[in-house]
Amino acid sequence: MTILIILVPIALLLGFVGLVAFVWSLKAGQYDDMDGASVRVLMDDDVEDRKP
């Protein structure tokens, strides 16, 4: 039962760190372009434009 005295504050601290990291990522603009990565995967950048 005494282990809960150690584990509960550690769990709360880790939860708070995760919340701070999530809020930081929101303010940094990590979720602004949700469709950009899926479209960039489909683009074929290595193929050069061939002109006749």
C-alpha cells in the first residue's frame, strides 16, 4: 500500500507532462495542416518533367 504513495504522484506528473507537451504542440502549429502529409506522399517528386 505504501507503493501508492510513490506511484500516484509519478502518474500525475507524467500526465501533466503529456498535457503540457500536447498544449505546446497545439500552439506550435503541429496540427495546422492535417491533409498535407497525405497529399505529399502521393506526389512524385523524383520524376523530372520530360519535354518532347
